[in-house]
Amino acid sequence: MTPSPAPEDKRLSLGTIFFTVFLDLVGVGIANPIIAPLLLRPESHFLPESYSEYSRTVLLGLLIAVFSIAGFFSGPLLGALSDRYGRKRLLLFSLVLTFVGYLIFALGIHQRNVPLLFVSRLIYGIGGGNLSIIQSAIADVSDETSRTKNFGLIGVAFGLGFIIGPALGGELANPHFISWFNFTTPFLAAALLSLLNIGLVILNFRETLKTPIHRPVTIFTGFRNLGEAFTIPALRILFLGVFFYALGFNFYTQFFQVLLIKRFDYNQTQIGRYFAYVGVWIAFMQGTVVRRVANRYSPRQILRISVLGLALALWLFLLPTESWQLFLVVPVMSLFQGLTSPNSTSLVSESASPQEQGKILGINQSVLSAAFAIPPLVAPYMDAISIYLPIMMAGAMVLVGWGFFRRFIANH
């Protein structure tokens, strides 16, 4: 049995966890604005000119999906292995995979090798499943009074990473900023951040697992969780609401940059700045309006309005005819997304008994991962019909989710 962490070790581990999540998200954020312009914009010269716009868009969707699918399988697996072998060991393993994945992506760009890009996304997608390890480590060093505050660290780190990462990635690929910057530079920077993260964990992270747990380890845990999500009578309707809400929102987050390129001729720098702007508004809403609303209303009361508001806000992105008008819609979307995301998780948590918190939240994470993996697989075919169809589908799916949330709330 591993001794219980001392208070100073808990503080050190929490600080390391915070910076691990932050650096992870900065790395992901650096990479995100680059992939779509790399494949879709002719001046990148990555794909042969013979590739049609349709072929480029389908390839983009598959490349995005590989990361999501890898995370769907690896998340529950890494979490279970960390229960058996310790948080630190598995966290380091995931970060090494992330480091290697970024380097391979940079090599793939340099050599104009599409298969290398897929290998890279698979590798750092597996490493990206480390959120389950991080959540477990936070739970290890938390008690009833500190759990909510400690888990809030993840939200803060996510928010900061989502602001800094895209902006940094866009600038690192901007040759007008520094002449030798190109599409490989952001991935080399992300690899450097991963290496820094590895050193931080080696030096500062204190093992938080008190008692190893030998539970079944299988790559199919994600599918088992999905099966349970939609067969538990008391929670089936709630998880359907979570799934469709997340499915719709991920149509926006994962494929909106295609519309930015095809409709408004955005390059990688402009895409990075746009998503950094989105991050600023989400962080602002979380820190001001969302907190005040949460103090006055329950998750059930909020979700009755916020999910519907998010669906309508996503449809507002269909209206702009000039790119500056998109920036007027972002605050509205950020408000309703900021209200929906934490209250959706809270409703799932409060609907489970104390003894089933870990199990139910794990199922919830698998539902979210599945909703993350589907949009990039189908959005390219919608885009071939109309560049606005993925956004129309985004609002429609969130609206379906709102219907399931309403039904669950009415019956419970």
C-alpha cells in the first residue's frame, strides 16, 4: 500500500496536475488551427494539386477523427491501468506518446507524407486519453470539501490553454511574423511543451494512488460504457441528452474552420486568432455570468433554457455574410455553452448515488468521447452538399439534446 500523500505533496501534485493539463491543452490548441489550412489551402503545397476540394475535405475529416477515436479507446484503458500501476507512471507514458506524436506530425509535414500524419494523430490521440488519469489523481488528493474546487482547476487550465494555444499556433505558422516559421513550427513547439511537461512530472509529481485496484483492463471499455449509458433505465434519457448536445457542439468546434477557409478565406493565423477569441469569451462567461447564474438556479432550471439557447446560437453562425459578423455571434454562443457544459455534468453527477459517482462519470466521459469522434467522419459529406450543412446539423443535434434534457427533467 502506498502511503497517503502528505499535505505538501498534495499541493505539489495539484500544481503539477494543473500545469500538465494547461500545457497539454496549449499543445493541442497550437496544433488545431494548422491541420485544416494544411490540407485545404493550395498555398500550403502539402497535397498534390490533383486532389479535389472534396478529397481534401474528406481527408481532413478522417485525420481529425483518428485523434478522437484513439482517445475514445485509450481514455478508459489508461484510467484502469493507472488504478493498477499508479498515476505518475501512466501519466508519463501518455506524455511520451504525445511528444512522439507531435514530432512525427512535423516530420510528416516536412516530407509531405500523409500516412505519417495519421500515425502521428493515432499516437498522440492515445496519449490524449490521459484526462482519466488526471481526474483520478485529483480525486486521490481531494476530500469532500476540496473536491469541487480541485476539479475546477481542470476547467481553469482548459480555458487558459484554449485561449493561448490557438493564438500561439496561428502565429507560429505565420511566415510574415518570422520568416522561417511554417506549418511544422507549431508542432515542434507542441513537442517542446510536451517535453517540458515530462520533466515537470518527473521532478514534481508525487504518486497519489494509495491502494492499487486490479480491475479488468480492456480496450473495449468505451463500448461497454456506451452500452450501459443507453440501457440504464433511470439515466438513459439523460445520457441521450448529453450525447446529442455534445454531438451538435462538436460539429461546430471540429469543422467550423472549414467554413472559415472556404467561405471567408481564412488562413492558419486568422483561424488561430478566431478560436483564441472564442476561448476568451468562454472563459469570461465562465468566470462572471455562469457563476452568478449557478448561485441562483439549479442545473435543471438552467438546462431548460441554456441548451435551447445554444442550438439557436449555433444557427446564428449561418447569417454572417462578412467575417467580422462572426465575432458578434461568439459571445452569445459562449454564454449558452458556458451554462450548458458544467450543468450537464452536474446533472449527471447528482443523478447517481455516492457509491456510483466514479462509474457514472466514467460512462458520461465515454458518451462525450463518442460524440467527439462522429462529427469529423460525417461532416465532410455534408460539406460536399453545402458548407453550411454541418452548422445546420450542429444546431439540430443540440436541439434534439434539449428535447431529451427536457424529458428527463420533467420525469425526475
